[in-house]
Amino acid sequence: MDREYIWKKTGVDILWEIGGSFVTAVGIYCFADAAHIAPGGVSGLAIMAGYMWEVPIGLAAFVFNIPLLFLAWRYLGKDFTLRTLRVAVFSMFMLDWVVRPWIPVYTGERFLGSVFGGLLSGAGLGMIFLRGSSTGGTDILSFLIRMKFPHVALGKLIMFTDCIVLALSILVFGNIESALFGLIALFCQGKVIDGMIYGSVQGELFIIISRKARLISQVIFQELDRGATFLKAEGAYTQETQDIILCAARKREYGVLRRIIRETDPDAFVMVSEVREILGEGFVPIADRK
């Protein structure tokens, strides 16, 4: 691979990681920590450590990450570990030397603190994840557990570790509201991350098996101005060759598409699945998604 390209890509990665670390630090320190909310992960543990022992949050998060980084080096590879270490250093610097001394904290309602803490930290993490980097923490722990138990879903492992942190926050802060607000922050954080990574153009994928496939596709085009793709298939039981329609649609078009199918061919066999993102003509051009 061209050396100039590698250096350019690394430089862009670092800029995004620095920006993401700053935005995440604002969400964690100015909102979550100020409201005594520990929204899961190593950042949540660091907030609780800062509350109990008055240690800097960034330093606490970095210390919590050290043993996990050693494990990552051994089991997940050098490249992953070095990128994660880089982000951990940026995060510590932003929390303790940039945001803490220079950015004022929010002292209003805890609900707003949880919402904006989740939104900002989610935006920052999304910037980091978009470049293929990791913040370490419970992500590493979840990856390692999944290596031992590959049948367990990664998302469930991360959720489980976050729930443990939320449960600990009840004991540390002495009230259940901290955990409840932490759940709100986690929800907001997850929504922002999903929106940044998968895009806002989510939709539905229709797979339609019908003897009137050509007619259905014509009506779809006339009413929704949507194209479709025909796939040739053969029924296992009937051994008849027929067309299958493959059609992507926006969520708001779901009801109209279903009505078109029902009215055109009540005997059609239809499968609908949710699609994370749709790129291309009629949706978002691929060139617009970096």
C-alpha cells in the first residue's frame, strides 16, 4: 500500500479521534459527571472513582484501561491495541487538561444532564468508531469474553457490562435515580452512534414472490416512483419458474407498498426485513457517505 496514502489516512484518523475525544469528554465531564450519572463502561467507572476518591476522571479511565490493553495486546492484536491506546491517551488529555479546566459544567436538571451527556458522548464515540478505532474499556472485555463464548452476541455482552456499572452507581451515589438517568444517557448515546454509523436513511427490504410480479412492480413504480429488481427463482414444491421482486423502500412507504401488494395479488408471499442503511439512486448517493 502506498506510504503517502497510509500517512494521510493515519493523519485523518488521528484528527477524528482527537475531535471525538473532545466531544465525548464534554458529554462525560460537563453533563454526566456533573449530574452524578455513570452511563456504563469505563467512563462510568471513572466517574464513580472521581466521586469517591476525587481523582481526575481521565486518569481513572486510563488506569482502568491498562490491564485491558495488556489483554488486548495478547489476544486482539498489536494494531487494535495501539489504536485503542492512542484514543485512551487522547481521551485522558481532553478530560483532564482541556475540558476540566476550561469548559464550564452544567448544573441544571439531571434529566437534561443525562440527555445531553448521552447525545454528546454518543456523537464523540461515533466520530471515533467511524474511523475504525476503539475507546477500549468494556468493548475489549466484551470481545475477550466472546472469544471464549462465541455463541453470545456482542451487543448483549456490552449491555450486560454496562448494566453492572449502572447497578454499582446505585451503591456509589446512594440513589436509584443515578442508574435510571444512566439508562437514559445510554439510550441517547446508542441512538446517536447508530445514526452516525449506519446513517439516518433506514428502510425496509421487500422480497415479493408472486405470479403477478411484473404487474406489482409497475404499480410500485407508478405510485411510489420506486424501482425494483427481478430475481429468477424456482419453487421447490411446484418446480415452477417465476420472478421474485426485490424492492427497497423508506419506512414511511411501508404501508403503501403493503397495500399495493395486497390489492394487486392477495396470494403473494411477502417477506419484509429492516435495513440499516440504503445507498444509491433514490436514497443517499454512495459518494455522499464517507
